[in-house]
Amino acid sequence: MKFLTLLALALSFNTFANTTIERTFDGKNAVCQIKGDVGRRAYTATIESEKVVDNNRELSLRIHLYKCAETDKGLALVKTTPSEVTHSYVLLPNGELGQTNNTVIWAKFFLTDKNEKLLGKSDINLNYDDVVLTYTIDKNIDSAFVRATFKNSVELPTGEVLNDIFEYYGGFVIRFAK
């Protein structure tokens, strides 16, 4: 869980010809190649809708969550829900692998401008699989940055529970047409 991941798929195929989402300089591709990757989460963001009303831009983003999991065909990124408990592996003092249970306590998505000024913050409802975030920003802003923070509760194989485990995910740059 110390490694933070971001699933950065090609998102330029959205339906808004003049608005694109681009990977940021610090965005990393999610990997799901070794047992140590199992349980890591990732997300994608696509533009659901965008419209300019008066002096504001109303923007809705659809968020999809993924996890690295063991499947019949090996390790793979698979869709998950905000409330699904994921499992990861930790190295125990005896040298064996133990399994943890990772539960999201809350997840927040942030929209900032190029100077990192907060434009909007959204908490996702952990009870819903369908995550759409809506922001209203000044129409003159030419780009915004989407990032996420997850707070987790992690139950270790020893039975100990850690309730303040934070994961910080890089994000996407959204460039708006003038």
C-alpha cells in the first residue's frame, strides 16, 4: 500500500472535442504484475458532461475504481466498488506472506487550478457503485487538476487494525476550450 497508483488510460476519446483530459507529469500507470501489487486501487476519470452557464462552467466527471486482483488468468486490474474490501499481501516476520483486509473509510476527489488553488472537493458515497462528481468553476479557468485521497482501515494478519492509512493518487489535467 505504500506504492500509490493511478490508472491512466487514454482519455482523450471523450465526446467533448474541445475539452481533453491528459495525464499529468506525476501520474503513474497502475501495475498489476506481482503479488505485492494485489489490493492496490486505481481510478479513471472521464468527462460525463460539461456546459457553460453564465460565468460558470459546470463539469461532471465519471469515476471508475479498479483493484489489482488474482483472477483465473493471473493478476489483472478489475473493476471494484468504493465499498468493496480489498485484500493485499504483507511480509510477516517469519518470512511468509500474510493477507490484509483493506476497507475504504472515505474517499475525496479534489479539483484545483494550475496554482493548486482548490476549486472544488467531492466526497464519494461509498454505498453507490456509480460515481459521478460535479463541480462548478469560473468559466475563464483554462485548466484544472483532478486528484484523489482515500482513507483506509487496514486489518493486518495479526488482527491489529490501522485506521489512518492514507493513499494519495495523482490525477488528470483537464484543459478547457476558450
